[in-house]
Amino acid sequence: MSETVKLVIDGKPCTCEKGDYLLEVAQRNGIRIPRMCYHEGLSGLGACRVCIVEVVEAGRSRVVTSCIYPVLSEIEVFTQNEKIKELRGMVLTLLARLAPNAEGVAKMAAKTGIELPRLAVKEGGDTCILCGRCVSACEALGSGAIAKVNRGVTKEIATPYGEPSSECIGCGSCAFVCPTDSIASERTEESFTIWGREFEMQRCSVCGMPFTTQAAFAFLQAAQAEWEPGAEQQPPLCEECGKKAVARQIANAGKYL
């Protein structure tokens, strides 16, 4: 049986299950903590540090990264006090210096009322804040085509040796979750290009609309065969046609209830 923990966030009494992550507890209670590397569909990374908050436990105060901080006992949390605003401003300033062309950082600063120093922005300048969200998405899918490489000022997100990766399936998940639109890609009716590779598009078997790459669809079919040996392979369906197919199945099943 799970254990319930009481806490107070910005003066609001809340409860959660022991071990729940603080950022998610705040979100469930209508309290939004600024964040950049966190994504609901991925494990917390704690990389960008934008989601820092102050936690007071048994009279002791400390600053924690809320997306990876498990609530284990009664605490009081401050997400927007002067101490945290100042520290969050320092974090965003560092991110802006790392990636001066990243509009996502500037938008986050504006949203949280933080004024960033004016930095030189140049065409083709860096927009990556090295949060690792794209790498996490790729690993979660099971592809592992990209990773953080090098160290220090040369650290970057790249494919092995900077060459087109044979592991990449062109699903575009990395670009979709990137908080600063740092991953370049190009999509047409016939192809999708990303990480130096061009992929042929897979069309829906019903409406004919291109909805993913053939490599990504084949990858998912292989995964399904591994998870459900002997299961019937599903035809390529876009999201809309897939929903209609499920609705028809439910309607047909209802006739026999």
C-alpha cells in the first residue's frame, strides 16, 4: 500500500504518494515550475536546472532540481521566491551564453520575468543547450542513434563520429522534443532528412497521406513482433485513420455485447 506525504508548495497544502517527483506533484496541483529539459513522456534529466526550487525540511533549507527530487517526507517548497528567481536567472543566463541563438531560452526568461544580458547573435550560431532530451527520446524508442559526445567546450549532441548513423530510423522524435528547435530536419511529401540521412516516407494505406518514414514503420513492426509473437501485423495507418479503425472495432464489438 502506498504511503501518502503532505507538503506545502508556495503556501498551498498538497498531498502525494511517497517518492513522487516534486515537479510533477506541483503540476498536478496547478503550480507550474519553469523547466526546459523536462518532458512528460520521458524520465527526468535534471540537466538544465531551470526547474530549481527551495525545499525546507525539518527547518533546513536547500535548493533542489524539482524534476528529479522525490518527495519522501513533509516539506515546504518555494518555487518563485527572490532566492530562486535570482538563481534561476543565473541558470538562464548561463544557458543563453551557451546557446545565444536559442529562442527557447529567451522566451523562458521573458515568461519568468528574467532579463537576460544582451548577447551577440550570429547567423548559424548555436541553439543547443545540451539538455539531452533528444538523446533520452532516442534511447526510450530503442534506437540510440545519437549521444552526447566530447567534453568541455566541445561537447555536443551528434551521431557516432559525426557520420550518418545506421541506427537512425528518421522518426523525428529527437527534433519533436527539442526545447530550442536545435535539430535541423527537412520534410517533403516524399522524404524526410535528418542527421545527414534521407528517408523515404511511408504513406497511409487508407488515405495515402505520408505520416512517418518507412524505416520508422518497419522498426515499430519489428518491435511489435518481438513484444507480441504471432500477432497480426497492422497495416500502415496515419493517426486519423488509425483512430477511425479503432472506433470501428469498438462499434463492431458492441454489436455482440
